[in-house]
Amino acid sequence: MVSVRLSLVLFLASAFVVSAQKKAGGVSCYQCNSLTTGQEVCEGSDEKKLGTYKKPCPKLTDGALAGTEANSCRKIIQRVEGEEAIVRECAYTGDEEVDGKRRIGNKGIVLYLYQCFNDEPGKPCNSASTLSLATASILTAFYSIYHLLQ
């Protein structure tokens, strides 16, 4: 019975942390494009090298989303006719993590989209595809449900 209670507490705590994280302001992301001269290190996942591009996300000033604050970070792998670019940026829409969603466009354009929520304030999550707090929470939820059904 203690195991069931512990599982339930862990699940509820994880859900709360993920919910609070998604609503927290002050998002910082790596912001760079590997095809821009001087930003070639954007292609790698070394957080020390990417540190130069760690920046707080600005509030949008134009367009339909003017006034919107960033809620997460993105990493986009873009292939256009065989040439690959890595773009890291702030994200202003979307409320779910995305792990390598493939998009295909005209003229040989293929995009792989990754979107993540910062687990630690001020620490960008878009350096690489890693196990996130949300993923860990989902695993904890499955573990908890499994033990509740036993």
C-alpha cells in the first residue's frame, strides 16, 4: 500500500512541476543558425560552445502574436536539396513537447522539428534532443498506473 501511495504522490508532483514549468515566464533559448557566418557551432550540441547564443527570448512586437512571451524553445533541422542547417530559436506557440516531427515541403525541403520546455529557469533546453522533465513525468505516470493496477 505504501508503494501505491508513493507512486501516486510522485505522479501528482511530476504533473504539478510540468504544469508550473510550462507557465513560467522568462524563457531563455539558444538562438542561432548554422548557415549564418560565425554561427557554425550552432550545428553541434556542445552546451559550452552554444553558450554564446544563449539569450533571453524577447516578447514579440509585430504580427498577430504581438505581445506574446516565449513559452518554449525550438531546434529545427532543415534540409534543402541536400544542404542541412540547424536553427535554434524561441517558440511562441505550442503547448506540447515535439521530438523530431517531420515536415516535407516543396523543392526537396525537409524539416525536423524539436520543441522543449526549459526544466531549469535560464537553462535553454534546445541544445540537443534529451530526456526532458515532461518525458520523465510521463514515464512516472505509466509506472504509477501500472502499480495501481497490480
